[in-house]
Amino acid sequence: MKKAERIGGNVASYVDDRTGAAKWLRKNLTKVFPDHWSFMLGEIVLYSFIILLLSGTFLTFWFDPSQREVVYEGSYEPLENIKMSAAYASTLHISFDVRGGLLMRQIHHWAALIFMAGMIAHLMRVFFTGAFRKPREANWLIGIGLVTLGIVEGFLGYSLPDDLLSGTGIRIAEAIIQALPVVGSYLAFFAFGGAFPGEAFIPRIFTVHVLLLPGIFLALITIHLMLVWYQKHTQYPGPGRTEKNVVGYPLMPIYMAKAGGFFFIVFGVTAFLGAVASINPIWLYGPYNPGQISAGSQPDFYMGWLDGLVRMAPPIETHAFGHTISWNILIPGLIIPGILFTLMALYPFIEAWMTGDKREHHLLERPRNNPNRTAIGAMSLAFILVVLINGGNDIIATHFALTINQIMWFTRIGVIVIPPLTFVITKRICLSLQRADREKVLHGRETGRLVMLPHGEFIEVHEELTPAQKFTLTQHEQPPALEVPREDANGVLNPQGLKGKLRARFSQAHVEQVPAPTESEAKALESGHH
Amino acid sequence: MKKVKMNSGIKKLSRYRRHRYAGPALLVIALISLGTTYQVASALPSTSRMESTEQSTLIEEGKRIFAQGCSSCHGLNAEGGGIAPSLIGVGAASVDFQVGTGRMPMADMSQQAMRKQPIYNAEQTAALAAYVASLAPGPDAVNEAQLTFERDGNTAEGGELFRTNCAMCHNFAGQGGALTQGKYAPTLMGVDAKYIYEAMITGPQSMPVFSDKTITPEEKLSIIKWIKAAEKEPNLGGASLGRVGPVTEGLLVWTLGLGLLIGIAVWLTAKAR
């Protein structure tokens, strides 16, 4: 034994004698994780969060969260001697007078966009594969909390530099607070410490942005990951994969290497974007001044759908008892987002109620094998996309020679028409794909090879699937619709009332499937001639 | 000796002052000088008469071009019509801007006249401007000598004025923006200083007029200096993404950013073959 090994062994047994770590480590380092690209979307989010913490800490070294008025004397000439807030001046200082400062600012902002985009992609993966089902409903709720807080955190982050664009965003946020009936104006005064803009909001949102929300993020992400660890990771169906096992690679060394390497790749891609692509060029926007505004003022993309909703709202207001209720802000700014996020959070429970399924699920579903859920997801995405288009209507108008009014009317009608259409079309596509799967299992893959038989008949050669492929395409369960009793033992009709009828109707919609081929069907085909 | 001689000369003259021809001689001298002065003085109007002939031929030329290229919409006497406004009183600046940037004559009756290759050259434009200016007084075309923005403008002050008065339509970096019903504020990048100045004083299309009381001539020069600085400013943070704000940033993060990361994730989890 070499000297180094002996010392290493001694240190290890010293630690193990006192903590019993060896047993714990052996158990956890060999924990198995399934391998699929879509399971790494969450990792993208985790790593961009780490990048955000690191680059954000760097930025706080120079950022001055204050609205004290200063005269700019830094090296960016087009703003020389202009009066501005210390927050804006210090952001300019970071951008132009701190070594690597602009790169860090851009990395921080790109990482924030990747954080949000990654979260949405991860959420879509979890939704479309049914990974939120029992026992993972709590983790779904934590995820929804993280997305919501992510939107707030991002918004506060790009509001900090106190440039013209961010001030415009804060102004809109104030308008949304004010739109709350009765308490709105008081709440706005409370939040801004007086009339807008005041001198309080930059220091306040700074504390929330760098202390409160990151703390909550850390806590929620830790619980999120602990639950993944404890509940084990879900896996896609396939031969040898059951509800009781996890097929994949051990954490050590394979996943350590893959995940560790992926962290550096995420960092690399973020740094690459920060180095080559300008983001939030605050020096061009100029300092915030409530009397100024730029054409085409937009929020970041994760707020864009909200902006689009507000932009499409018809101007409706009511005046009652000395109060104005601005429905045009209240409905798109608070009520619709509230409904959307509540429905999203409750979806696992709604689906369990519709299907009556109370079992645990560790095997994921292919989106096509649950057409109703996939259609609901596609419908929601269509809604968000339509309103997002309206959020960028002015940029789209100038770049594609359209008129804002056309885009607005297209999205106003589209937001009502397109989501239901998407639902129907997606469901039909899913059923077609199921039909194609069935066809493939029963008749094999069409190879496109035409063969002439000795007696002159032409046939196309169908290549039979491997048993593993057949298993994957046929393993999914297709439960029957819920039986809702028409009458109870005493002959009372519809004992569950309207709720029961509704549940039966939903359940019916949920089980609309193309039957997967059974073993006997496959056998019958094998013996015959097609 | 000399002194004595000079004194004697004046004395000689004064000796004749009571001569009987002194009066008529003085009268003749006065008349001659008056006539000469009149001659010289009347010679000046004669050159200006020559210039005004040149001016009137320019106006004639402008009127001829106007009749050919503009009158079908603006009317034979620039009085305007159902589809085009009257040009009486718009001044030479307006004509210089609209024709010089190729906006007029319009290629088609779309939402608004767009900037394009000018149809008329500098002389023809000047003739048209002279003709329209002759109809009624209006702002004069801006000449190069007035555009001393390099010397008299202040970039930072121009930026403040730009953000207060112009950015709401032309975007924070002068990239242009959308207005209602398909109208738009065009980009200010690559526009001659002269035309920016003329646009401010004439208010073409949907643009308001910024009179010298609203924005003084010096302030106008500062605005132009800031626009020229923005035009020349290198993209300090890397690719500019069009300088239109977060829309293109969001597009890039979903395509290149997440696209790259997902591509790499697929590669990392691909089965070894």
C-alpha cells in the first residue's frame, strides 16, 4: 500500500468511525437515475440558478441600490453629466468601468432567461408525461411556486438598474396594484412609500431580489430535489421497467460525471451568450424619468404574455361609490393569471378526480397515450402563445409590415378560438399516433421495399418490430371510463347530482383511446396472410 | 515755405467763393454727383432683377415638374385634393424633405409614404421647393451651413431631449416603432442630418411639428448629434439583436440558448452504439 493510500484510508475511517458516513454514502452514491434527455431540463434550471447566485453576488459588489440623484461622470460619453439615480449610475459603472462587469451582467441576465425558459420546458415535460401523478403532487405544487416566484424575481431583477425600460415596467406594476378594487391605491402607496416613483422602491426590491426570494428559492429547490431523491425518479416505460424499480445508471461515477459535466456546459453556453449577444443594453435606454417612454417597450418573455393580455383588453371601467374599477387592468392583469395559475396548480388533483385514479405512478406516459391531457396542455400553450404574440405586437408590426390593429384583433379573436381548436386537433393527432402505433405492432414497420413473388404478386416488405419495441408500444394501460351510477339502491336518479354527471363526462373524454393491440390479435395476424 | 504755399492754395480757392459763377458751378457739381449716385444706385436693382429672373425660371421649372409629377394628387395649383393635402404654405423645407428622401412622389397609396430612392435629383428638388415656396411663405429648406451640430451640439443633452420628445415613437435607439393602423415612425439610422432637421420643423406624416419655441435650433442640433452618435456607436455588448428590447432576447434564448442545451442533453444521454 502506498503512503498516500494509507493516509487516505486513515482519514476515511476516522470520519466513518465518528459519523457512520460510509454506509450512508454507499447507499446514496449508488442510487440509480434513469437516462433521458428530457430528465436534464430540470438540471438546466438548477445549474442556471447556481450561475445566477455566483454572477449576482459579483454584481452586488458594485451595485448601489439607491435612488439618490447623482451626476454621471463615468466613461460612457453619451450620458456625460446627465442626472440619474445612483442605481443607474452604478449599473453603468459595472458595465463600463468594472473589469468583466458587462460580461457578468450579461451572463446574469442570460442565465435568468435560461432559468425561466428551462423551468417552463421542465414543467411541460412533467405535465405531458404525467410525472405529476401520485405521489408527486407536492413536488408539482413546489414547481408551480418556483415558476411564479421566478417570474417575480426576474421582473424585480431587470427593474433594479432603474433605466427607462425598467421604470416603465415598474409603472405598469404600480398600475396593476392600483387596479385592485378599494385597497389598490393604498397598497400602491404602501409599496412605493408614497406617490410614484418616490425614492423607496429600488432599495426595497433590491432586498427582495437578492435576499428574500433567493432564500425562498434555495429552500424550495432543496425540498424539490429531496423529494425527487426520496420518491425516486420516474422513468419512461420499456422492457424491464416497472412501477417498482428504476432502470438507469448509478449516481457515482456515471451520473456525477454527466451532471457535473453538464453544469460546465450550461455555464459555457450562458457565458457564450453573454460574450456574443447584447442583453438589456441599459446605456441605450437612458435613466428612468416618468415623463419619458420608448416605442416598443416590452417586458422579458416570461412577463410578455401578461403584457399581451393587458394590451388586448378592451377599455372597460366602472365608477361606483367614488371608486373606479379598471376592468381593463384588473381582468387581464390579475384575474386571468390568477385563474390560470390556480388551474395549473390544481391540475394533478383535477385529473385524479376525473379518472378516479388513486394509485401511485412511477412509469411515465407517452403524451400520445393520454390524448386528453396532452390536448389540455397544448390548449394552454396555444393560449399563452397567442397572448405572447400580442405582447410583441408593435415589434411584429414593424418587422413584418403588419398593423398593430390587425394583430390585436387577430389575437383578441384568436385567444378565444385557437385554444379549443388546438385541443381538438391535438387530441385527434394523438389518436392518429396511437393508430399508427397499433398498425406498427400488428403489421411491422413499412420498409418501402417492394418484392415480386414468383406468381407475380407485389408485396411491400413489413419488418416486424423487436419484442422490446412491441412491449414499449403496447404496455400502457387503458382503463375504462368511470362508472357513475345512474340510480342508487333506492331508485333515486343521478345520486351524485350534477357533479357526478360532470365527472362521468370528463372521464368519458379522458378515456377516448385507440385500443392497443392485444396478444391474441397479434397471434391471429401472424398465422394469417395479409 | 511749404506751409505758406498750402495756405496760399486755400486762400486762392476762398478768393473765388463770392465769384458770380460760384453758385451755378456748385449746382452743376451737386447735380453730377447726384446723378452718379443715382446711376450707381440704380445699377444694383438691375443685377437683382437678373437674379429674380433666374428665380422665376426656377419657379417655372418647378411648376412644370409639379404639373407633371405632383398635380394629379395635389391639384394643378397645389391646392390639394381628396387624397392629398394642399401644399400652399408648407414651405421649401417640407418639399426638400419629402422629395429629397424619395417619399414623394409616393409609389403607392399605402398607409404612409416610405423612404426610398429619390425620383428627382437635387436641382429638380430645388425647383419644386422654389415653386411651392413661391405659393405662400413657409419654412425654408435647411442648408449645410446651418447644420453645425458637430460644433454646437451636446450629445448627452441631445439624448435627454430625444428620450423626452422622440423615443416614444422612434424607439430608445432611434430604430423606429409602430403606430396605429399600419403607420410607423421610421428608423433614424442613416438619415441625413438635413432631413432630420427638416422633419422636426415640418412634421411630415404622423410626426408633430417641433417649432423653434418647443425645441430651440441649438437643441435640434444636439438631438441630431445624439442620433449620429447612436448611429456610430459600436455594439458594446456583442450582437445588438436589432436594438428593439427584450423580444429578440427572448427569441434567442428559446432558439439558440435552450436549443443548444437540449441538443447537448440529447447527446449526453444518447445510447452508446
